Amino acid sequence: EIVAQGRGSSSVQQFYKKNNRWTEGLISAAKAVAYATTLLIESADGVLSGTHSLEQLIVASNEVSSATAQLVAASRVKASLMSKTQDRLEMAARAVTEACKALVRQVKAITAKQLSEEQLPDFSQMAIHEFKVREMEQQVEILKLEKELGAARHRLGAMRRAGYHATEEDGVDVYVIDTGIRTTHEQYEGRAEMIFSLPGLADTDDNGHGSHVSGTIAGATFGVAKKASLFGIKVMDSDGSGSTSGIIQGIQVAMQAAAKTNRPSVINMSIGGAGSRALDSAATAAFNSGMFVVVAAGNDAVDAGTESPARAPAAITVGAMNIRDRVSTFSNFGASVDIFAPGEDIISCGIEDDSDVASLSGTSMATPHIAGLVALLASQQPDITPTGMTTLIKSLGTQNLLRGVPTKDTINLIAQNSLPDSGIATTSQSLISTTAAAKTTKTNDVAGATTTFN
């Protein structure tokens, strides 16, 4: 259906050649579904016959759900909005997920019955010495298992990082409109560059906000899109002060740079202030030029529809949540918010030296998680449109698990990448106890205009 509607006068072969990356992604997702389903069946049989563990079955079930979600997402990129076939595919995907859950529940019930029938020794009849020896043996066994669990998690993390790099393509640019970037920081691995500073501002980050944001986007350790190129556009000074006109100028610089490269390009704006038609229009212009625009919802605990560029319909507007899957108390909300991402106690780059780290909180910290995810997805699907990207980001999100949602018109959607058990929300876990608030009001040099870090 997609080919028939999209190829026009060209042949099927020409369509596939023109859209080779999308085609390869679709085929890869289909193969992953087939492989994961085979693994699931083998695991279920193995649990019942004693050759596989229940944990292996659960992992296999998650793999089927993940692969199915990837297939649906790959198809959705080019399917028409009114496609009945896409609707049926998504219904089938939901049915697959429910069937996987039902299979796990059934096997759990069978194994639980088998376990309940096992005869345990009567510990109350044991001599004190034998009881103590048995108790110590169990404690030792628990310690061994905990050590093995830690080692397994370490190996899994290394495998996922390797897989992350293997599936991520070069060639995506992210324009960070902020306080600049400390480009020499080791986290950026030489992929960061300052391309513009407003007159009178230092050509580096002398505040820390922009570097922290950049680390979350594309840092080697902290980043979501670990191969993306970062371009600093400095519109805020060392105190975090800036102007609406300066931000608009920064957007124009990003648009001009992106037009010259013709590469997938993302704008991250972890800044905002009072409603401004001019700023909303600038964000929309960037979107219409083909750029992906990601902005912070704001930290005033009010409706994001009162602030810019948060209220700009063209932008992906990001609210903040914490590690307990609860909306952050400072986060703006309302119908303008498109998705929520980690925004409390976020660890990323500092500016004291080239290995410095810092912990910050704010919707400023939530926004680069989505900008990084957009960059990652754009690297895998370079033909995707800004509208298609917004749809894809939302379709990959986890629905109705966010707690403390302030209003009925606020979306209940947590940002997630394509794997159910490795969402970007895990990056919200704090590794440093000290937290610097990222909410700072800045007075503009343009009369009546103010902006805030979000």
C-alpha cells in the first residue's frame, strides 16, 4: 500500500532504491519479529520441559513486543494518516503484546504449581548447628547471585552501548540555542563546535547550562544520540540573560547552517519566556524548513500555552518527570505539552574542566533527552519529515503510567525509545547528590521581553 501510494510514476524498484534505508529498516524489523517469536516459543517449551528458566521466557516475550513495536513504527513513518492497513497492523501489534503477556502468565501459573508441590525440609526439626549451617549457606548463595546479577547488568549495558553505536548512523546535526558549549569537553569527542555568539558574548559556555544540555543530547556517556554533531549558538550570557530577539536570531542562524549542509537537523531550545508571536513564528519557520524543533515546556508549574516557544504548535514541547514516573512539581503542563522526559537530578557535562560533571533539574534537562532521541531516529530514517517525527516520538512513548498529571488536557506520555526495557527514562537516576536548580529568570535587553532557562 505504501509503495503503491508513494511511487507515483516510478517503478517499484526505483521506489525501494530511493527509500533504501526505510526499506532496510522495515525488513530488519520484520526479521526481528520472526526471530523473537521463534525464541519465545522455544523458551515457553523449555520452561515446561526444564531446559529454560522463567526469566528467559519473560525476556523473550519482551523481545517480541519490542520487535513488533519497531515494525509498526517503521511502517507508520510512510503510511498515510487514514490508512486502514496501518490501523489493522497496530491492532495486530497490540494483540501480539497481549498474547505474549497471556503466555507468560500461563507458564508462570504452571511453574508456580510445580514449585508449590516441591517438598521442603522441616527446618523446625533441625538441630541448631545444622540450621545455622544451612542459613549461612543460603546467605552465601544470595551474595553470589547478587554478584552475578551485577556482572550481568554490566555486560548487558556494554552490549546495549555497542548496539546503540552499531545502529546509529553519522550525519545528524543538533543546534543547541543556549549559553554556548564547552566544545573541548571529553564527552563530545570532538563533535562539538561553536558557530555563533551574539555580539559581546564569549565564544564558549561561561554559564554551564548549554554544555549540560549538549551532553544529554550527544555525550559519549550521558548522551542519547552518541554520534550526533553539536553546534553551539550562544544567545545567553554568563548570567543566563538573553533576549527574545537574540533567540530568534539564533534560530535564523541554525536555519541558514542547516540549509547549507542538507543533513537531518535538530534545534534544541531549553529556554523560554512569556508568549511571543515572533518567537512562535520563528520556531514554525524552522519546522517548515524541514528542521526538527524541540523546546522546553517551562518551569513555572503553569499552562505551557502561555509561554513561548513552548506553545508553538510546530515544536515538540517537553515536560519534566522524575525517576518515580511523576510529573515534576515545577514542570509546566497543558495541551501544548507533547511528551514528558526525565528532568530531575540529571547528570551531564559541567564546565569546570574537560571531564567535569554536573547535576541539574528542569524542563531544560528533559528537552535534550527528546532532542537526542529525535537525532537518533533521524539518523536511522533520514527521509522522515518533522510531522512524521512528532508522530513517531509519540507512538514510541509509554502511555498512562505517569503519575501526578496536573490537568485532564495534559498528555500522559513518557518518552521511550523502541525497547520496552531500555527507555531513556532510566537516565533520570541521579548519580550525584547535589542538584543545581536550572530555573533562572533573565531580564532582556529588549524592553519588556524576558526569557527563562527551563
